[in-house]
Amino acid sequence: MCGIVAYVGSSQAYPIIIKGLKRLEYRGYDSAGIALGSTSGTNIYKKKGKVSNLESYVLQKDYDGCIGIGHTRWATHGVPNEINAHPHTSGDKKLSLIHNGIIENHDSIKKALIDKGHVFESNTDTEVLVHLIEEIKNHENVCLFEAVRIALNEVVGAYAIVVFEEGINNEFIAARKGSPLLIGVGRNEYYVASDASPIIEYTNEVIYLKDGEIARLNCDENIEIKTIQNKSITPYIHELKVSLDNIEKGGFPHFMLKEIYEQPKSILDTMRGRINPENKEVKLGGILDFEKKIVNSRRIIIVACGTSWHAGLIGEYLFEDFARIPVEVEYASEFRYRNPIINEDDIVLAISQSGETADTLAALELAKEKGATILGVCNVVGSSIPRLTHAGIYTHAGPEIGVASTKAFTTQVVVLILMALRLGKQKGTLSTTDYHQIITELDLIPSKIEKVLNINSQIEVIAKQFKNATNFLYLGRGYNFPVALEGALKLKEISYIHAEGYPAAEMKHGPIALIDDKMPIVVIATKKGNYEKVVSNIQEVKARGGRIISVVTEGDSIVKELTDYCIEIPNCFEELSPLLTNIPLQLLSYHIAVLRGCDVDQPRNLAKSVTVE
């Protein structure tokens, strides 16, 4: 959620920060604000709504200054308005602070500060934090760096913050716990951001702040990093591998459409170096040291949220099918609160695009405390989940800017396929013949996705017929039941149409009551798997007047005759079919949303990364 960007150096801060906020807007777009420091003082500008509103407003103002902090907000504490927008200031207006996360004990701190004479303007936990820093700085007579360090020992919760002091225009302080923060290192200048996208245009050298670390960034001095316990840390500079092209639209009208079309490449990138094309072997270096432990594990518990949870459901089918290891798939948000039974011979596997999902991190912390081996499947290098886990595998989807996940989902599924194949081979539960055949078929998937993308115009025509629908039902069986859930989620996220995904056979146990001639039903009915059963389910829908959109295997004639609209995909193994069946559902959701005039890349009330519980 919330996006942070900051700059200090010899250049004008405003153009850098406003461009950075636009690139981070997928993290939140309830409001945006900026604080700029110059010789004349600090100018703070805030606007409700998107970054463009702020940009238009600032054009009429003084935006001089070589130090600045900017923030785009996804509201948690306090309604989305300009008062609650960041940056927030101290009581004396000398300190300006931006924050991503939640300060859980802000109420008690606020009461104590009110007793000491502090007056608050907003309803945010962030304003409480900056007032706390001010109180400590003045009462203890310490510098800002030390005041921030002491304050962070008093707060409970998650945070990524940047704060600077009026009149000191060559340095700011940054800190993190449970929320991502990167430092970009230039020549006598520094950048700070929630992720790499605002930084890569200016430098490819970054420092990933770790939990409980605080940094003093002064243009005239070396970086100083300490823990909040006052232990000095030697910074390690990483080289960014992301290019600027990855975070631009590249001629597409929306990031989401671009990312849908990037899936063949993303899948190839995810498989590269992990499949030996000559001897048809899968090698996963990220989990090599724990391979034996996974093979001998009692069970695998998959924890995830949203789209990643749907990938986890597919993983359940794969691991049980190929490796015969029992699997449970848990919502991370529920897992930690129900006193789960976790054994030392369990494997807990977290799936997350961002690697920062608060609920998933909390679930992993619990599993780690119980002695389980914890693994991660993640897209963002250097994020919190890879740091916390014993081992894991990166997807190589590349930056995903659209809030609705597309290529991240397919690459997660690819990683789970590779894991299941490797474990099945090592355990001896998957025959060599099946192993080689699936690898061969997997190698063909990118070209088959290309073929599905070529029927985009056909799917757009179908979308025009259903753009005014108020409800959708998605049906699938076996490996494609999670795809039905994911298709429904995509439609809900970006078009605001109510949609539900169901196992096709469960339709008779309730949802069938909803079906009439106004209800569109999307049915995944590929030739492999429970084809005959799905055909029977389609006939039941047809008998009640439902309007059916089917996703079928090329050359299918039976389902085609029964349905109103038919989308054909290339033939493939059932175990790999989610990689293909998911694509037309992504496109259908996209086109319906566009036709309804919805903001596809930044749907209302959502943010890309949910870093609060």
C-alpha cells in the first residue's frame, strides 16, 4: 500500500519526486502529498485523489528545493482527504514525515502526547509518530537521527518512514520495519523509495534497508545505518537488474494489458536456467539444500492471499498429484489467528508477488516460531519474505504495475509446477516418462499462450455483450477450479461486477438458484480432466436459460454447440491447463472493465501490495 519517494542532493527534488509518485501510484491513490525544503523554509502540498491532482496543484506554487519527500496514500487510519494526507508535520512544523504501515499503539501514545500539550490536526497514526519524534528530540535534546531511533523503540507496528528537519537541507532520516524501503545511491545524492521503480532512472546502486534499521542520508557524508538498538551496520550496495522499459507502458493503453501480453516472456524467464532442455531435467537451486527435507516432510502448508492463494490451490493439486505429499492451502490472514497445528517436519510455503504482504509475513513468523521449515515463492528480489524464509524460489515476472495480478500469477504457477516435478522425480512418485513428457509440454506453453493472445479481438467482442451484467458465475473442475476463482476475482477487482467462482459440480448445491437469462456463466471445459461431468453441468445451466461463455480445447464441438460464446485454447496436459485457461479470463475482465470506463490499472479501494493486516 502507500508509496514513498524521497530525494536529497544538488538537483531539484520536485521533478524527481512527482515522477516517482506516478510510478508508485499502484501502491495507493487515495491522496498524494509532497514536502520540499529550501532556504526559504518547507513547502507542503497535499491533494485528495491521484498524483495528477497534486501535480496540477503544485504548478501554481513554489516548488523550489533540493530535498523533498513524497507520498501516495492508501488510507488505513483516517478517511481519504487532504488533512489526513501525508506528509505530516510536528507541532512546531519543523519536522516533515511520510509513513507506510500502521502504528498499532498510536492511541496510547497520542493520549500521552496530548497530556504534554500536543495538538493534532488529523486522525492518522502517522501524525502521532512525528509528534513523538518531536517530543523526544526536544525533551532529550538530541539530533533528529537519535530522536527517530528512540521513538521507534516505543512504537508497535509496521513502518517505512522518511523524515527531514526544516533548515537542514542536506539530509533526511529513513527507517523500516515490516514495510519495504530502498535507498538509491548516487554521486553526493540519495534516493529513497518503496520499490525500485522511482530509482532506476537515476542509479542502479541500492541498499535494501532491513527490519529495525535506520539510515542517516547526508549529501556531504557517508551513509550511516544503525539498528534501533543502536548497533552500527555496514551498508551493502546491490546492483539493480530492472530496466526502465520494464516499468513503462511500451505503447499499451494500460499496464494490465501490457502485463497480460508479457506472460510468454515472463514464463520463459521463470523457466530459464531451471530446465535443462537437453536431458529434460528440472533443477531448482533456491531449494536445493532443503530438497530432502521437503521430500520427507509430513505435509506442505501453503499460505497466501488473493491471487497468490489461487496459485496455491493449483499447487495443492500439483504437489499431491506429482509428489504425493499432503497439502493444505490456507488464507494467511486466517492461519495465524486460529492456533494452527504446526509440526517441525512440516513445510510452510508462502506465495506472494510483492514479498511484503503483511498477513503472509505474520503467518511465516508463526510457522518459524513453531519450528517448521519455511519457504517462499516471490517476485520481488530483496523483499521481506525472501529474507525471512529458510529458502525459496524467485519468479521472474518482472515488475508488475497493474494492481490486478496477471503475469505474477502465471509465473507462480510455473514455479509450483517445477517444484512439484522436481519433488515427484526425487521421491519416485512420478515416472520418468511422465516427467519428461510434462517438461516437454511445459516448454511449449509460451508459444501456446501467444496463440491465445491472438484471439484478443474475439474476446473483446464477447465482452461487449456482457459489459452491463451485474453478476457473473465462473465454473471449473479439478485444476481449473482455482482458475474459475481467479477469473471471478479479476472481474470483481477491475470492473466492479459481482462474480463468484465455484467448482462446477457445486453449482447444484445453491448457485443454480441464481441462474436466469440475465446471468452470464463462464465455464472452463477443456477436454482433459472431468470433461463429461462439466458438459453435464453446462446442460444444467442451459436448461435454466443461463448465458454461457465457454473456454474449450481447440476442435471441441460438443460444448461449442451448447454455449452462447466459445473461446478455444490449444490442447495441453491437464496439469498445465491453468496456464492457458487463465489467459482468456484475464482478457475478458480487462475488456469489460475498459468498456465500463473503469480505471483498469488502479481500481478503487485497492492497492498492489497490502503491507498492513
